[in-house]
Amino acid sequence: MPPSTLAPPLFSADLPGCGGVIRQRDDDFEVEEVPSYEPSGEGDHLYLWVEKRGLAPEFFARTMAQKLGISPGAVGTAGLKDRHAVTRQWVSVPKECEANIGRLDGNDIRVLKTGRHTNKLKPGHLRGNRFRILIRNPDPTQTTSVAAVLERIRTQGLPNFYGPQRFGRGGSTLELGWQCLAGQAPRRIRPFLFRFALSAVQSYLFNEVLARRMHDGLFRTVLPGDVMAKWPFGGLFVAKDAAAEQTRFEARETVMAGPMFGRKTYPAEGAAAEREQAVLRDNGLSVRSFGGFGKLVLGTRRHNLIYIDDLTAGWESEGLRLCFTLPAGSYATVLLREVMKKSIDETVEDAEDGEE
């Protein structure tokens, strides 16, 4: 396994942070799902707008299923939500559960409203997550610097890195991923963990391509052959005329899209392709390394940066309050690290719904 640098470079390294701590209480970290659609009002699936707190995401569906007397597989969610937080999201269950919904309300789960829809919720059925986060004990002398960090992110975008927690404590999930990719997976590994570990390798390589780009001063420079994506949603295409595409990028019509390597990753060309291939070579890999895994690592593209139009901050008696919305698959801890300028605990969960 090659050496792993799990902490990506900072976009605002030249500006001091405010320090402080997060998640001292569940109420300090609020996450609300931004759904792709609302319940239509009819159908065989009952949608529940659920608030939970202090409940690990891997136990959420199981807990709901147990209380409703159904199998965990009958519970549909659009994505995972943090444990040490107050979170709100849609959950789908069979309509036959309606008479038993009262069983769900307790210390860790509350049903706030219900609706009907024609399909079961599946992973990725969301636009993003809205965050309201309190940083306690920040340095009050850094108000000017924090304002400058946030303004830079508002105007230039936030690097769309995967947070260190994506790779497990001390990089354990990533290490397992390298083993799986090399055909040395432990015996009797759970299918979910196998897939998650392979995805951690893809995530690490995406971070490495983006980190090298930032190191070379190319974060906001369109290269010949770059794969571009329409912003905020839209198809992929290759930048044939870098100057023309730079103009579209500056107008926020498009963004560069980095590789989640796999056998069907949309190919870059020219200088951009050379940079991506260099990352694979330096890690002892090629595109052929991702063959033989079926649909697990087909490959895709991920935005190199995201724009956060609703990013606000307010200094309160208890600390600094940040409010913002991220697209599905992006990490709040990446933004927090820019503001706080301190390592975020690798073991902390983060909403990473809709991950590719």
C-alpha cells in the first residue's frame, strides 16, 4: 500500500483559523436533508419525516424496523446521517406500517410528519444536506480572518475533498481497500465493507489528483483535455478549447470534474489525462487495476469544487454558528477545517449522502 496523506491541503492556508471544538452536544450539529422530491400524496409507500439524535446511522434502519415489526430491508433512506447530531430526513416504509407509527417516537427518534409516495426511497434520492453548526470556544480575535476565509469560499468555491473520516480511523478503511484491490481481501468480508473499502481507494485517488492540482496553482484553471461538468447539474464533456471553457468556468456555468477511477470513468484528454495517469502510476495502478469487480468500481466523475451560495456565519455568546447547504456527497468537515484550521477527528461521522 502506498503512503496515504489523509489530510488534504487547505485552500485558505494563508489565513489563521478560529480553533474551537464541535459536537460538544448533539444540538451543536444539525443536519437537514434536502430531498430530491416531496411525497406525492399517494402510493404504496409511507414517507416519514424523521428527527433523530444520538443514533448511529448503521443502527437507524434496524431500530426503525424493529419498532415497526418489519425487516430492515423494507426501510428506505436517501442517505446516512451523523450520529452525534440532530438530523432530519425522509424515511420510507410500507404503507401497512401506518397504524404503528406511534411506536417510533422516543428519546432518539421523532416522526414530525408523514406522506405517501409511489416508490421506496433509495440511496442518492436527495439534493444535499443543510447544516447548522456551532463551533464552541473559538478565538474571538480571529473574526476578520474567519470573514476572509468565508468570503474566499463564497467567491471561489470550496475544494470538494473527501474528509479524512471517509478513510476510517488511522486510514484503516483505505488500507483494507488497497488489500481488496490487490485481490487480498480478508476471508468472509461483508459485501458492504468490501464495496466501501474499494470506494475509499477511489476517494483517496480523487483527493490526490485534486491536491496536486492545488499544489501546482491549477485549482481554478481549466486545462486542455479537462473533463468539465455543467454546474450545478448536467452532463460531462471534454475541454477542447481551454480558453473558451475558462470563460464559462469563471461564469459558474461549469466546473472541472476529477476522476473516481474505474474501468468506465469518463476519460480526460491531453494534459489533464497525463496528470491523472501520473497519480495512478505513482500509486502502482492503472485503469486495468479496477477490472474484475463488476459494478462495484465502474468509475465516475466528481466536481473538483462546489459553490456554497447560502454560507453564513454569526458570532454568538456560545461560539461561532455556521449555516450552509452542501450537495449530496460533500463533507461539512472540509469546510470546518478551513475555518478552524485544526484537524477534525477522523472518527467523526459526516453526512456523505449520495456518494458516487
